[in-house]
Amino acid sequence: MSERLNDTDFVLILNALIKFLRRGGKKQASERFDLILSTLKQDDALCRQFSLRFYAWLSKVHIYPALIKLGIFSRHSFTREMGIRIYERFSPSYKDFSNLREVFLYLFHSKNDDKWLQTLSLRQWLSMYELLQGKADPALLQTASRQLADARLRAVEMLSIWIASEAIEPDLIRIAPVCWRRIRHLSPLQREIAKIGRTLSPQRRNL
């Protein structure tokens, strides 16, 4: 991995790691994850280089599309989202590696991915996070953190707009029907969330 870190698209490196974990299946994926952690801990130069590439990629990739188009807060209905994923499985589209949503769809395309992913513990993910953060370049870490925070704020703002305009499919909101009928009165909340977003995001204070 150390030989390819400098001259390979970082998404392809992530894909190689995902393939390594996927081949372990439910029984060995967790052990293989620990092996990756152990390798990074033992090779300080490799860990620093991997951390550098990771945060350089994270500071440039478009995070916002993944936050608003994947999962329960997607604007599409559950049926439509499943249809899109099934179609992608049989007829994959071109993947834009600068878009985090498309990176996720590229990396996790197997029907069995959810099974081995569930065997990975929160402790393991936190260990990976702490390891990479500890070796990160401070400037890159700050840039990536700012980008992620801004994307989250934009996603929350967009979600509040969709709720206020009833644009999210009702069956994707895990709340009682009586609450759903009252959502139309949440436009003032949306305006307040927009103000909070502008306050917390330095890039948009003057908008």
C-alpha cells in the first residue's frame, strides 16, 4: 500500500481496503480491520502518509450530496431509492470521485456489504479515526473539519426547507401521522435554522 499511496487516486486505495474487508465476510471482516489498524500503528511513515492522503481527499470531496441524497433523509421515496440502487447494480453509471455520494455507491455495491459492515464495532472505527487524526497535518485537518461542518449545516438547512414545504416523503419520517400534519407550520423553524447556519458558517455570514 505504501508504494501506491503517492500515485494512485485515493478512492481506489479505499476500494482496495474495502475489497480486503469484504473478502473476510462476516466471520473475518473484524479481524481484517484490526490487521489494518495494527499495520498503521506499526508503520509510522505509512500511517502519516495515509492520513495525509485521507485528509487531502476529504478536504476536496463534495460531502453535501451524500448527506441529502442517501439514507432516511433522502428527498426520494424509499421505493425510488431502492429502484435506483438496483438499477445501478445491473447498469452502473459513471462515478464522479469528487462526489462523496457516488464514492459510497462505488465502494459499497455488494448486496452482502451490510452483513460484514455490521460486524465492525464503533470502537474499531474510533480507533481508526484517532489514529489518522493523531498523524494528520494540522492545516489539512482544519480544512477538512471546516468543510465537513459546513456541509452538515447546509444539509440541515435543506432538510428544514423540505420539511417546511412537505417535500420529504411522509413514509420516510419516523414520527406519528399527527406530527406530520403539523409540519406545515414549521416554516418559522426553517428560517431560524437558516440564521443559525449563517452564524456558524464563516463562509456564509455575508450572504
